[in-house]
Amino acid sequence: VNCQRFDGWTALWVEGDLDVRKQALVEEHLASCARCTELAGQLRASQQTLRALRQEIVEPGQLEAIRAGVLRGLSTQEPVRRQWLGWVFGGRRAWRYASLATLFALATGSAVWWMSVAPSPRQEIVRETPSVVLPLAPSDSVAQALSGVEGVAERAKDVSSLARGAQRESGGLPVRQADVSDSTIAAAADEIDEEPDTHD
Amino acid sequence: VTTETGAAGAAELGLILMSRAAGDANTADADLVRLIKLSRAGDLTAFEQIMRLHDRRVFRTALRLLRRIEDAEDASQEVFLRVHKHLDRFNEAGQFSAWVYRITVNVCRDINRKRSKGLALSLDAFFADGGSSEPASQQPDPLDQASQTEDVRLAAVALRRLPEKERAAVVLRDIEGLSTSEVAGILGSSETTVRSQVSRARLKLKKWRDELNRSRT
């Protein structure tokens, strides 16, 4: 058996730091090895001396000086900042930079959002511009334009009535604009064109 | 020292001190929790009481980890200042002394890091000076000189030669008498790692102690 393999375990065994299985192995080995038994005895003596360091006398004056220094430090400390202010201004350097960067990002984001949502000055001007006032007595060109507009309105009205008729034929189902084919619209337009002009 | 203790707080503190004086071990933890609450409320007398309960352990650990008495004093003060600052974070259900040990180890680690930079500078100065001055870390520890027996002094000298992690493990396990799991929790490592560090450290200490004994004779 290689004794040096047991040195580390023996160093733990002297203070009862081994689990049951390893403890049994070490004890079995120690029972038959004078070298390791001697090592265990020396380790025990070494450990006893080390433990004696715990009993070292510490001067009471030293401890009093330490306590007084701490209390002096605490009594002269600045009042504790509020938590969030402490994070921003009084924390570790990394936290401080992170907090400032976050604040900057929030401020920039808010500004960009506000600019995209709020109306631009141009829109404001357009909104405030008064609507065009038509003359009470329209000139010939204006009257001609208005009659054209009326013609378009009439055609739209006819297409709409055609769609309603189709809806009736389909048993009340709604007819979407896409359901009215181009040819139907063209036929309707032709019918309208053929009708005598009743407006005049 | 000014305190913000109110009359109720002072009365409560008086009861705590009386129960401690009576040696009632069962109420010790509850007393500590009350002292912590009072300290959180700004009661410096209560905090002084907490320091009295832990200062010897903190100073002893710092001295063994830092090797110089002035550093150990500075470290102890820093430890208690940090304890006071972070009292709000402390989980009352946990072990307060383990938490204090953890802060102590961290503070000593910080000081050792700063000192290793300083030591590099002082070594430069040492060689520039023609080797006439002794580096600060090599000066004898006054506490070692005042140790009760020569054996204890030799153990303290041998302890200084250990690497930082092994020294921390053996100081907490063998000198402070904490369990392996507590040491692992304080050092932030596994129990297996702590056992390995402690085992190596014990063998080294035994070897160095033998060498020192031989050179003495």
C-alpha cells in the first residue's frame, strides 16, 4: 500500500473530517502501518498547537479602540440617502453609470415618442386654416363644375340601388362591392347613359 | 457617542443585557435579532453590543489572515462599518456570525490585494535602496511575540507561510472551530474544496513546524 496516498486522508481523519467509509479505510491502514501512525500523532500535536491560537490573549484596549473607531465613523456619517438616489448617486461606480445610462435612454426614448405622436407645427397650421368660402352667386365655370359633380353623385346613387336590388335577389345576403362584377357595373352605366337626362 | 435610542429602546436593551448576564443561552438568538432591529433603527448602543459579541472573533480572524496587527485593526473597523451599512440585507433566519465571518474574509481579501500592490512597490524601493530596509510584511507580529508558548508562536509563524485560500480555510476550520459546511458557505466554495485545502494546509503546517523545531534545537 502506498502510504502517501493516505497522508491527505490522515490529515482529515485526525479532526474527524472524513466520511464513514474513508474513516474505516484509514483506521484499517493505521492499524498496520507504523509510519502513518506516527504521522497521525504528529498531526494531532500540530493541530493542538494550532487550536491554542484561538486562546491567544487579545488586549481589551485593542478591541475598545476598534469599537470606538467604528462608532466615531458611524456618528459622523452622512445621513443615509433615499434608496433610489443612493443607487444613482451614491452606489458603486458601475451601478452609477448603469443608472445614468438608463435615465438617459428613458429620456431619449420619451422625447422620440413625443415627437412622433404630437402634431407637427405644419399640421397645426393646416388645421387652423379657415375653409374656402364659395361665392354666393357662382360663376359659369363653377356652375358647370358643380353640375359635373352632381352627375357623378347621381351615378353613384344608381350603382348603389343596383347593389341593393342584387342583395334582394340573393335572399337578403349582403352584397359586397367585390360581388358586383365589372360587367354589371358597365351594364348599369350603359343603362344610365341611355336614360333621358331629366336634370335639365 | 450620540445615540438615537428612545426610552422604549433603552428599556428593551436593558432587558437584553440582563438576559445575557443571566446566561440564558436559549434567548441568545432572539436577543441578537432584537439588537439587530434596534441597530437598524439607528441605535448605536445596540450596535456596540453587537460589536462586543463579535469583535474578538473578527479581530482574531483578521490577524491570522492579514498577519499584521495594524492591518487587523483596520480590517476589524471596516468589517463592522460594512456590517452596519448592510444590516438591512441580513436575513434574520440565517446565521449572523457566519455572515460576519464572510464579511471579515472579504475585507481581508481586499486588504491583501491592496497590500500585495503596496508590497511590490516596497520591494522596488527595497532593491533601489540597496536592500537596507525591511519590507513591511516581514516585520514580526507583536502578538506572536506575546504568545504564551514557543509552540504557539511557531504555529503562528508557520500559518503565515500558507497560501491565502488554504490559510483562510484552516483559520476558519481549525482555529475558529467552524464546521466544514460553514467554512464552505463563508468562502463560497464546495465542501470538497475546503477539505482538500484544509488537508494540504495541515500537512504543510506539520512539516514547517517540524522544520522550525529542528532549527530551534
